[in-house]
Amino acid sequence: MGYYEFTIRVSDRSKDALLNRMDEMGCLGVSENRGRLVAYFRDSRDIILLRDGLNLFREVLRGAGLDPDFSFDYVYLSERDWNETWKKKFVPIDPGEKLAILPPWESARCGRIGLIIDPGMAFGTGHHETTKTCLMLIEKYVSGLLRNGPAANCVRKDCFLDVGTGTGILAIAASKLGFAHVTGVDIDPVAVDAAARNAELNDLGNVEIREGGIGDVEGRFDLIAANLMSEVLIGIAPEIASCLGDGALAILSGMLVGQEDDVIAGMKKAGLALLEKYYDGRWASVIVGRRR
Ligand code: SAH
């Protein structure tokens, strides 16, 4: 398996529309580099469809009165190139107030709880807005040091579930923030391997990583994190509701701004109540809880 790296030159006026379109096309992540967008796609996506999808999008931009003149080129990255690219680009970051994300080749930052994450092939290095938001919200709802809400919203630090664990980053954070039992699930075996390896790198004995979805776990959880696409979140709303114990919360991220109302409606239909919405750039997150 490999990846396509697209370098795109686009005007500021059309940038957001193009970013949304690339999300719909399955883009794994985008970074901005000296006025250019660098976007990654798995090579399981047909390159002709990717190219045509971008070329045809010019008409959509033109129709919307935006600047249709963007240009792009792309290169193929083998799995090994991809890892090397990540290593070069991976800079340590400090999400929330207590955490620091560190690749294995960096040393710990003093005063912060270090999460060692070797990105490997899985999603979840902590650099994406949605991952950062989930980390910040996990910290917020366990810390008892709430700035924007009553401390009564804090959850018990007993059982944590991470649905779509990727590199295991949220599961590892939950364990390091004091949860007694942590479970991470992912349907992608590559992610399962990466998450299990990262749990080991962090020397965590209470993190269990399993291949599968939320339907493959049993029991109730005090806090659930699910950083997934909005359709997936809506599809698993009943399972999320039945996995939440009394006073338990779910942090849902991964939806684009504008998709959050559908996710909230799906959660309400499953019997959950909305506690909070959070926005970071183009991304929305919501916190829902079981109605008492
Ligand atoms: N939790 C990480 C990774 C999120 S990326 C973070 O916050 O950064 C989303 C992950 O969910 C991917 O690894 C993908 O394989 C997985 N996934 C997608 N649909 C899923 C589903 N229905 N059940 C479980 N995992 C799923």
C-alpha cells in the first residue's frame, strides 16, 4: 500500500471549498506549506478519479463565483517514503493544558504528561484539529479543573472507550490521565497494530486494543471518544447510547462544520442529550450524555 501526495496551488478565496471537496474525496490530511496545500490520499483511491475529481471541481468553483484557477501535481509515496515524510514533518505539540505528544525520537517535555506516538501508518498524530480537540475535551472532562462549566460534569475515571482508535492516541491519553480500564477499537488492522505498539511504547498495561467496531465491545463506559466521519457517528448512535453508563459522556468529533446538527439529531433519537459543541476551523465536535 502507498499514498499520493498532491501539491496544490489555490487562491485564498477558493481554498475552503477545495478543502471540503478533498475531505469528501477521502483525503487523509492536509498541511499548508508556503502558500501551497499538500494533501494525502491512500493509493486504494483510483488516481484517475482523484485527478478528474479535482479537475471537474473547477466548474463547481466557477459556478459558485469562486476562483477556478488552481493547479496541482502529485507524487506517489511508497509506505516507506510515507513514514520518512511523517518523521520529517512530525513536530512535538502540546494539546490541552497537561499533555505533550512526542514521537519516539524526541525526549519528554518537563511538566507535561508525555504521550509517545509513533504514527506508523495510522491516523492520529495529534496534529489534526479533531484529534487535538478530543484530547483537550478528554482532559477537560476528567480534570475537575473545568474553566467553562460546572465540575459536576466530570466523569468517573473508570472505563474509557475509544472508537476508531487509529494510532491509539486518545486511548493512551485516557490511560495517562488516570482511567483504570481503557479499550480502543478500530476496523483497520493496520491501526490496531499501530495502537497496540504505541500502548506498549508508553508502557501501559491497562489499554486493550481490539480489531472491530463498537458492536464488538461489552459493558458500559464512563467516557467514550469517537473521532469518525459524521455518517459513521450517526450509524453507531444506538450503540454509543447503550455503552454509556449513568452520568457518562461521549466526545464525538470528525464532522465538518454544518454536519453537527445531523449528528446531534441522531444522538437525540438514540436517547442522548447535547452538552456542548466545540469548533476548531472547519471541524465540529459535540459532547453528548445519557439523560438521567
Ligand atoms: N482516534 C484517532 C484516529 C481517528 S481516525 C484520532 O482521534 O486521531 C478514524 C479511525 O477510525 C481510523 O483509524 C479508521 O480505521 C477507524 N474507523 C472508521 N470507521 C470505524 C468504525 N465504524 N468502527 C471502528 N473504527 C472505525
